[in-house]
Amino acid sequence: MRNGGVSETLSKNPSELSGEAPVRRLAYSDLPAVISIERRSFPAPWSLAMFVLELSKPAGICLAATEGEQLLGYLVCSRYDRVWHLMNVAVAPEARRRGIASRLIARLLEESRRELPFTLEVRVSNREAIAMYERLGFRSAGVRPRYYQDNGEDALIMWLD
Ligand SMILES: CC(C)(COP(=O)(O)OP(=O)(O)OC[C@H]1O[C@@H](n2cnc3c(N)ncnc32)[C@H](O)[C@@H]1OP(=O)(O)O)[C@@H](O)C(=O)NCCC(=O)NCCS
């Protein structure tokens, strides 16, 4: 082992030691990296101002998954009265299928204490995301016709009680 290996190991948290990307609260300083992932993930990406607004909401939960200094994924969830609205989740294309989005959502459920239901909208064509949400227990509850302005696509509405 290299010199300093023991203290390096001790300073890491359990998810780092198991090779999983650790999850923490998203910070304003993450936003340049967020925007980079956002632009590679969505046909109609959010603006910087939209992320700043969400981060400023005291009742929201915004999370980051990291590897070393690098941001690999993020999640934005807002609370509206008696419901949580999962507004945005994305993972860097090169880091997908490693369970990162699932881990972000699992942490969200933990931090919210599951006292209120969750809802979200997802493009009907986004099979990967729909498969992930279904695997996490979300269920479809109808469609919002022409919800997405960029191409007029319908949104599938999903709920988790
Ligand atoms: C959807 C997204 C967030 C998933 O992130 P991820 O970290 O790769 O997801 P996970 O590794 O946690 O996947 C969990 C499960 O979802 C399903 N899934 C995820 N990506 C999939 C794909 N490309 N094809 C089929 N199923 C997929 C699988 O069941 C997967 O479990 P498995 O890998 O054990 O088979 C990611 O693909 C992404 O950033 N897409 C672009 C942005 C987006 O569409 N966000 C959702 C908006 S509503």
C-alpha cells in the first residue's frame, strides 16, 4: 500500500469505499457541471436561472452524485403543499447504468421520510426513464397531452404514494 493509504481509506465515506458515487446536497457551485450534463441529457434543457430558482427554495430537496471532484448526476425535487414534485433528474451519459439515478431517488425518498406522495412528468418516448421509475415503484396515472413545447410530445404522469 502507498504511504498514507490507511488515512486515505479512513477519510472516505462508506459509499466511496464500496465504489458507489456518494450522494450529497447540490450546491450553487455545482451548477456549471449541472448545466453541462443537462445539455447532454435533454432536448429542451433547463437554463441556469431555473436551477438557481429551484436551489433557492427552502422546502426543496436537490441532490448531487459525485466521484471525487466530478459531478456524475443530480436531482431536483420541489414540495408543493401536500405533494413532492420530482422536477429533474439526469446522469452524465458516460456514467449511466451504474445505479446513480436510482441512488439519488432512494436518497430523496429517505430525506423526505415518505410522508407525502411523489409525482413527476416524463416524455412518453423516454423508455429508459419510465423503466427506471417503474422499477422504483412509480405508477402511471394518465397523460398530459402536448405537455412538451419543443415537439408537442405528451407527458406520462407518474405517482409514488
Ligand atoms: C434516465 C436516467 C436518469 C437514468 O439514470 P441511470 O443512472 O443510468 O439509471 P440507473 O442506472 O439507476 O438505472 C436504473 C434502472 O432503470 C432502467 N434503465 C435505465 N437506463 C436504461 C436504458 N438505457 N435502457 C433500459 N432500461 C434502463 C433499468 O431498469 C435500470 O436498472 P438496470 O441497469 O439494473 O437494468 C439517465 O438515462 C438520464 O440521465 N437520461 C437523460 C435524462 C432523462 O431522461 N431524465 C429523466 C427525465 S424524466
